[in-house]
Amino acid sequence: MHFKMAEKKIYAFCIFFMFLIFLTGIVSAAFFCCEKTKGGAWCQSMGSESDCDPNYGRVQTSCDATSYCRLGTCINQQEGNCMPNTPQKVCEEDRGFWSDKKRDDLPQCQLGCCLIGEQAAFVTHVACNRLGSLYGTNVSYRTNIKDELQCLASATSYEKGACVYEEDYVRTCKLTTQKACQDSGLSKVEFHKGYLCTAVELGTNCAPTEKTKCVENKDEVYFIDTCNNIGNVYDSSKVKDVAYWTKIQEPTCSDNAGNKNSRSCGDCDYYAGSICKGKKIGESTDYGDYICKNLDCTEYKGADFDLGSYPRHGETWCATDTKSGQANNLPGSSYYRMVCYNGEVTIEQCDVFRQKICIENNSLGFGIANCRPNLYLDCFGQNNSDDCLLREERDCQWIKDYYFYYDAAGTFGGIQKSNSSSPAGMCVPLNAPGMAFWNEGGICVLGSAQCIVKYERGLIDKWGKKPWKPIENKECLEAAWANKMNDICMSLGDCGSKVNYIGQEGYKNKDVVKTQAPEV
Amino acid sequence: MKSGEGKLGKKDAVASTIFLKKNRRGQVTIFIIIAIMIVALGLLVYFMYPKLKTTLGIGTKDPVGYIQSCVEDDIKEATETVSLQGGSISPEHYILYDDAKVEYLCYTNEYYKLCTVQQAMLKQHIESEIKNKINQKVDSCFNSLKEDYEKRGYNFQLKTGTKKVELLPKRVIATFDYSLTLTKENTEKYTSFNFILDNNLYELVAIAESIVESETLQGDAETTLYMAYYPDLKVEKKIKEDGTKIYILTDRNKGNKFQFASRSNAF
């Protein structure tokens, strides 16, 4: 019995295409484009005209071919943003301006660098003007900057200083920029660049204090003076240092790790895992009520971290919901991405039915994990181990010595042992995908295996009523063969004899192998 | 007359005197207590008068304050409702999550396909939804104000104008351009009424729009990207069985939340 490689591939793809259909649960051909469905969704391809809202357009074609569901760009002329892939009706319902052009082709949707005070935003020109009016500040728009990172880097921190002025015959002060000082309209104004309001030589009524505060859009803890101006970054060793209260200085107390929960230093760093927050019970500082709060997830006690260790702020890692000690990819299980931010761990499921898996990398000493599609679909089309194991393109495993057998008519005949004229092995999913197995068997049919065992008995043995002796494929009578077939079956999906993700056995476990031996 | 009869004996006289003195002291005590109570009551009324007036419906001197307190609860409730339901008071196309009807902002019923935007002008939509929700209440509040002032003998002239709800950075502002003229002995004129709600919905909606854009262009959105940029923001993504994603945006400081649904590139 011989097989044809090319035909085998075709049949394999046919079966898996059908499996895809079962998996999706819907017929791939959608007939009607509903401008609005009865459920209230706009511009959907539905299988039946009766699913469409009769008060709106419907036609038997794809939505791209219709006038009412052609996707375009919706321009919000007030806010200045542009939303792609929007039907015209959806856009115009709330007084948006719709264009059939793609967003990148519209001049009013081009992004540039908007400088608002000391901050930058990569937005459209209209959005920039809008931000300026919302925040009551002048803006500057640069079209030559075409990259967001470059835009953010271009944000300049205007140098601040002491804006000294007279109020009610008292010489007082405000820490601000030169422009703000000049535009303030205050009387007898002097601007001293780089100076703090507590500088003795300025002679203001603002004096140092031992109080601290957080500043909006800044990570650090700052000293404040008696006029409620901020001083330099909190450094308890310098609270009485006159020089530290004279000019604006960079902090020198940093431990380069965010100074988490530091009593003495307020040089917090969000990306290192700390930010200025009010101190809580159990936290103490030498001065003031604010501290560099540790944003690591110190209270996380999952099994994925050893005792004493915990995830750091910004780290992500993979987890599954499979009961400890069980294998992965069991029925009901999923991959999850765990995220630690701001002292809190959140859980994100990658996908249902393991259609996505989680991959993680800790090579830089910092956990980074991501969900990505489970690339198992084209495993079955690979007939050699090199192609099968190409990790960049697919998530498969190569099983030696067995292959998917198809007869001359192309009918699938189960799993068979390889021989010299057959493939040397089979390519199956590395991470068995899940499925609604309670509805359909689907891919599991590929896991069926049949083994023909040849028995022999001589005439004398027959008259002596001795049992038949297996002479061919007798290994199929061993548990090892059955287990091997079950392993192959389990790799296909939620198939085979196994437990689920909480360790409960399937109800058909005992029917793994059916043996029909000849009668004595 | 016998001794002690009709005429007080010495002992009786002393007892009587003592009794009378005690009685007088008791009276004085009572008077002092009453006096203290009157003074206390007077102080109470003096300091609590505006609130007492409002509570007892006596009538407020300040129509602006009255309208603010009248619409406050409704605006808060409307804002909370739209925040939990993807921007709509009565969502039409939604998925149930945590007993809330969470509207789809981007949707496709197909698998392996990018979603079609269902709500492109989210900010304006939310403003309109809140405004429509409080419309009747605002009219009712002005009617109550009118009744109250007219009872007190005022001439109440109200010229109705537009109602507007705006989402602005860190606040939601409801503005009613109603012109009110009150006349009794003097004339008081009020040209606008507003209510400001401290809420980060503007910022959360901007993030939501960015996520929707990512969903329609790429089929997914990276939650950590937003949390890295905005320290006070928490972004959660919950996946439902059919591939729908529920995004929950929370301001860590104030607890304000905005959640919505999206179905894109479902496997």
C-alpha cells in the first residue's frame, strides 16, 4: 500500500479547513451586509437578511462593496482626532465629518509635535490648538517632527526661577518661568533665573520649611517653603543647608533604584518603580508627609515567585490556571499574562481555547511577557521535521515513527507506523489548542489509530486449543503503544484520555484502546 | 387658737423659710437653663440658617446654589452610568459584564477580522447622553425654584436657553444658559447656571479612543503601554468566551472608571 505525498497534503488541508470551520462555529460565507443589525451593530456581514434591521440598508454582498458601509475616516473637528475604519452613518450620527479616504491621506489628520508649556504631544494641528485652549496656554506646533519619541524628547523644560514681586507692601515670591513672571501683571516684578524663593539675597518673606509635597506630572518629592513654592527635591541631609535653599539643584541623594520607601531622599523614579505619594502607616520619613512609594508588587504571593521574591513594577510574566502538578494545555486551561504595575497585579487572559499562548523572556533580568497566537494550524501540512520545528513560523512538535495514513482514494485511515516508503513522522501542535468539544469532535478524529496485529497458530496448536500467537505488530498489544497513541491524540487538541485543568478525569478514559483478539 | 394652729411655730417658720429659699434657687436654676437653651438655639439658627432654609424648603437666597444642589445627584448618577456602560445611558449593542450592559465601541461578528468602529465621536456622544438624561430634571429644578420664589412674593422671570454638558480635563461641566430675573424690592439677575463635577472622564475617554483605534487597526491593544505613560491609570482587559474584550480604565487616585467592549480579530 503506497501513498502520494501531494494528495496527502491536500487531504490534510481539507480536514483542517473543516476543523477551522468547526472551531469558528459559523459558516465562513456571509451573505448580507446589514447597515444595522437587529442587535444594534453597524455594518456587519450576516448570514441571513432577517438579521438586519429593516429600517436600514441591507444587500447581498460584502460590506466593502456597499455605499453605506464603506469604511472611511471620521474626523472629530472639535477635538481634532481622526478615527479610521468608521462607517459614514456612525460618524455623522454625532456630527463628525466623514471622508472615504484613509487617515494617512488626509491633511487634517497628519500628526505633528505639539508643544504645550513644558509638555509635548504627538497630535494633529487642530488637537494641538484644542489642548491649548483647554489648558489656557499658548502652543507651538511643529510639522517637521514626524516621530512620537522625537516629539516627546523635544519637550523643553523652561528654566524656572524666583519671580519676586510686591503684594500688600510685602516682598514675596513665586517660583515660575520667566515668561509667566513677566506676563503675571504683578507689581514691581523681578525674575531671578535659577534661584529659589528662599534665597536669602532675594529678601522675600518665603522661608524654608521641613514640609514636603508631590508635584503634578513629576515623580519626585519636593520641599516647600512658607509661600507654598516648591524647593529642591527632598533630601533630609540638606534641610538646613542654606545653599540647598538658594538655587535650583539636581538631587544628589539618589540610589539609582528609585529610592523606594526612603526616609531621607525623595528622588523617585516611576520607571525604576517609585513615585511620590503620601506616606502611610508603617512608612516614615525624616521630614514631611510624602515618600517615594515602592510600586513593586511586594505583597504578591503567587506560586510563580519564590518565597521572598516578588514581581517588580512594570514586569509581566506568564501563568496558567492548570492545577499544580498537572501538564499544560489541558481541557479548560488558558494562558494568562500577569502584569505588575503600581503595586498591583492584574491578570490578562490571552484567549479562550488556547488560541493564544503566553511567551516570556527574562534574559535582561526583567520579566517581559506577551500573548501571541498559537501557531498550530499549519503543523499538519509539514512532512519533515525541519519545517515542522521552525519556531519562527509555527508552534509544532515532530513525532517520529508514526504518520497520518491516507489510502489511495484519499480517505483518512488513522495513524500508522512509519515504514521506508512513508513519512518518517508527523507534525502536530506543540500547544494543544482547545475547542468546544462538547459540541463537536472536530480535529480529534485525526487521533484515531488502528493497528492490525497478525496472529498465527499451527494445526497442532489448534487441535490442542492453544491460543493464537501474534507475529506482526505485536507491540500494539502493549500499553506503551496505547499510551503513545493517546499522547498523539492529546496533542491534537482537547482529545484523548486525559484530565481537565482542575484534575478531573474525562468520562471516557477507560475506552482508550479497544482490542479485538481472535477467539481461541 | 391653740399653739401651732393657724400660726406658724418657730420650727415651721424655719422649715418654711428653707423650703422657700430652696424653691427660689430651683426657679433660678430653671431660668438659667432656659436662658442657656435660648442662647444656644439662637446660635444654632444663626450658623445653620442657610442649610436649615434649604432643608426646610424655606427658600434660598441663591438660585445658582439651589440649581447646583438640585441637579447634582442626577449628573453624578448619569456620569457613573455612562462610564460603566461604554458611554451610553441605554446601550443598544452590548455585552453583559458584572451586571452592566457594556456597549461595543468596535465590533465584528466574524473571526479573524478587524472590527468596525461603532462609536467614532465618543466624547460628544457621552456629553449628549448625559445632557439628555438630566434634561427633565433641570426643567423640574427650575420649576421648583420658580414656585419657591413666587411663594415668597418675588417676580420670577426665566428665559430658557441651551443646556450643555462638556467633558473637560479633570471635570464634567453642565451649563444651563438660562436667564433669570428676580424682582421684589431689588432686582437680581442671573445669566447662567452651571454645575462642575470633579471627574476624570475626559482623560479616560481619550485613552478609550486610542484603544479603539488600536483594536480596529491591529486587532488588539497593549495595556501596559498606557500604564507606562500614565502613572495614575490602571488598564485591565477581560476576555469573554466569544473573543470579546472588556477594557476597564480606572483612575487609581479618584477611582473614576470607564469601561467598554470591543471584538476584533477574534480567534
